Amino acid sequence: MGNIFKLAARNLFRYKRRTMLTSMLITLGVVAVLLFISISGSFKSLMIGQITDSMLGHIQIHKKGYLASVDSLPLNRNLTGKQIDKVVQVLGEENAVEAYSMRIRLGAMFSNFTETTNIRLNAVTPTDEMKTAPLLTERILEGEQDGLLKPGELLIPELIAKGMKVKVGDGIVLVANNKDGSVNGQNFMVRGILEGISGPGGRDGMVHIDDAKALLRIGAAEVSEIAIRLKDIDQLQGVYASLQQNLGGMQNQQGQPVFEVHTWEAISPFFNIAKMIDLMTFFIKIMLVAIVLVSIMNVMIMAVYERINEIGTISAIGTLPSKILGLFVVEGFLMGVLGTAVGTIISLVSIAVMNATQISFDFGRQTGLLLSPTIGANDVILVVVIVIAIAVIASLQPAWKASKMDPITALKHV
């Protein structure tokens, strides 16, 4: 076997220019794929972090049926009393959970005493919310960020602030219907202007949970959702499965499920963009496979054609067809190894250089976001294995043809 590798390597060096050009083509393909995987993966992770760490959290728990009617912000589908206690107990047993925040979501009428509009509000406990969504304070465009907000204060979306000419420090009135249909109003001071992460139509503001309970006349423990932040987002599916097992199977007296558990992927439309990035990565890998397949097969077909007399000679002196087959397959294998080795080294160096230069970009209202391309060992190994495997597969047909040549016919070839 060692002799076959030596002969294969010697044959490749006999045609240095062809070997170099083919290896360069494979190298370029490997570099393109690895850099695309690292950069697109960094962009995807950054955007996921912006969404989960500034608003959604990684996982949310609601009462069954809440999300299906979330547009109307129903108060009759809130989690209450023992249900909240059960969730708290389960979360306390999950080591992967870093923090969680209980929220009341409500709709209200917003008035600056001259104009009135509707507003959506997230009522939160500031300390819990900042642990669950640590990037939330960065969304405050105007006003004090420290401590998020206090009772009697309100964070309003930029859209409403501009449309109604409301500034930080202004007094406003919120009017809301509680569960029994009665109306209640309460005065607030605008603490800050909040960037609408959901887009230009964002109308989501924020209020202290104690104020929401007073406005809605809620006396007992009651929340619309519990948002959860994990210590490591890579544990998302494991924690989700565990919560589904512990909470998803619980039923009320009517035999209906009590809870519904959702990851951020099921809640945010950005997940569709993340899937598109993954799909693009898959097609880039397909292109790499095509490049390697065509280039290796072309080189090996030419090698067989140019060495027909040589094949006839070694066949005539008793070389087994399996040895001839192995010789050409090993040549393809070595070419794949050479191309992937050089391509992997160039890719890793390029990724290190990009991280050292700290490339930044803007995404919507977010400015100065640092691109931190990284690539996992599994991705590198997968690409290397695919390239080498395709190189071997591409060599099989020409190698099979060479091994089946008739020695006499081959020796007569001019």
C-alpha cells in the first residue's frame, strides 16, 4: 500500500502544472465555503442575539391558546396562582436557565391630553427583565437607561413619540379595559423613547408591572408570559424538550393542556431568515462538491488517456487490475487532501485576520456591530471529509477504466 502512495505522489509531481491548477481550484472552493460558513454564521448569531437579548428571551411559556390570540392581547388567558408557582418550580430545577422575567401584556389608549392613540405595553419587573433581556437598555434612544424604569414611569415607542410629539418628561394618560370590561385610567411620566425592534410599525412600550396591575385592577398573581434566558443558547433544544416534558403534559380539570412552551424560533419571523442563511450555506456546499467532482474527474480522465501505454506496460508485467485501480484512486485522494489542507489553512488565517481587524457594520438602527466570524471544528471536518470523499468518488470511473484496459490494446496505443 505504501508503494502505491509513493507512485501516486510521484505521478502527481510529474504533471506539476496540472496538479497545481486542480489543487488551486479545490483550495478556492474550500476557502469560499469555510469563509461563507464563518461569516454567515457570525451574522446569524449576532442577529439572533439582538432579538433574543433585547426582547424575546430564548424560550417563552404561556397559557395554552395565548399565542393563537396574541394580537388581541387577551387578559382571560393569563397564567395565575398555582400555574405560576408550578412554572417557577420547574425553572428552579433547570440548571441551564440563567434568568426569567414575568410579563403582563396589555393594550391601552395613550393620550397626551390633545390626541389619543392605541399602544401595546409589556409590563415587567425591571430587575428581572434586564437579566432576561440584557440588551434591552440599548434600545432606549432617549432618556435614562439605568434601572430601566420605576413605578409611574413609561417607555414609549419611537413611532408614537414622533407622531404625537411626546418628549421625555412629559405627562400622559393610559386608559385600559380590565377583564370585566370596566375602564380605568392612570397618569404616567414618559421615562424614555424606545426603539421599535419589530420594525417601523412597532407600537410596543413598557411599563412597570405594579402599574399594570393597578391599571387593570389585578389583585392576585397573574402574568401573560414568562420569558426565559439560558446560560448557553446551544442548550435551547434540550431545555425546550425538558420543559415540554414537565409542563406540556399538564392538564386542567377539563382534560385540556394548561401550558404551551415556545422557543424564540416559533415566535420570531426572523427565524425564516435564519433558515434561508442555512439553505444558502447548503447550496454553497453543493457548489463545492460540483467544483471538486468536475475538476478531479477531468484531471483523472486526462491522466488515464495520457498514460495508456504506461498502463499497458505495468499490466503486461503482471500488475493486478486492483493495484492499477488503487493507484489512480490514491492520486485523486492525494489531490483532494492537498487542496483541502491548503484551503483550510488559508481559511483559518483569514478568519483570524478578520477578527483581529474588528470589521463592523450597520444593521437597521443598530450601528457599529462587530463581525466576529468563527467556525467550529465540526464544520471544518465536515467540509474536509466531503471534499476528500468527492475527490475519491470522482477518481473511480477513470480508475476503473484504466484497470480494465487490455494490455495488448494499451501497448499498441499511439
